[in-house]
Amino acid sequence: MSPEVPRALAAVLDGRTPAGVLPWPADRPIADALAAARDAGWTGAALDLAGVADKADFLQRCAAALDFPAYFGHNWDALADCLTDLSWCPPARGRLLVITGWQGYAAAAPEDWSVVEGVLADSVGHWRDTDTGLAVIMAGGRGRQGA
């Protein structure tokens, strides 16, 4: 693991710490996190939410960035289903989702963002005791405290 990778992410990627929702400094390129994941045998995806102001746009960005299957229903339950049943994804040691530009959506639609945080936390928890972890990086800050 390269020294540039923050200890918290390195510990998740090498299995010393269970996967979770992690902060990422705003001044660090997300490419560092995605490269570290790839080097550790994980798959990685970047979800850019810049300019997203509503649920429909958010779900469309998720579908595109995560390459969801055609049957994705564009609702909260479908999002949870796709994140907890990853049979549609190629196998990997783990999966890293890096979310950028989320602060604007969180401010514009706080109730929806609360649902998103819950879905992400539940999805991370679902994979926690398995051989395939799911970790989420909130680039440029933190989502829910303690998530």
C-alpha cells in the first residue's frame, strides 16, 4: 500500500478494519483512492453529484456511474437492492464507491439526502461480515456523523 493512502482507507483495503463510510480530504485527488482500491484487488467507482438537485437526477447519476443493470427501478428500494445484491457486478475482493460533489444535493434536498445516507450505511453494513466489503468515501467531507 503506498504511503499516500490515508491509514483509514489502507486498513479497510487490506482487511484490518471493516469497511465503512469514510471521509476524504477535499484537496486530495479521488484518483488516489481509486488507484489504491484497484491495487488491493477492489473495484472502484466515482459518483459525481455536482449539480444534482433532486431524487430523479441523483438516481440517474447512480445508474450511470455504477453501471446498474437495465432492471434498476430508479427508486430508493431499487438503489438499496442494487447495492446489496451485487450479482450484476464482476467479482472483486471489495468495492469502493467515491462520492464527490454531494454537499450541494445534501443542502438542496436534505430529506432525500438523509435517505441516501441511510441506504449507503445499510449497504455498507450488509457487506461488512462478508468476504466482499463495500466502502464509501465522502470526498471533501463527511456525510452523517458516525456513519
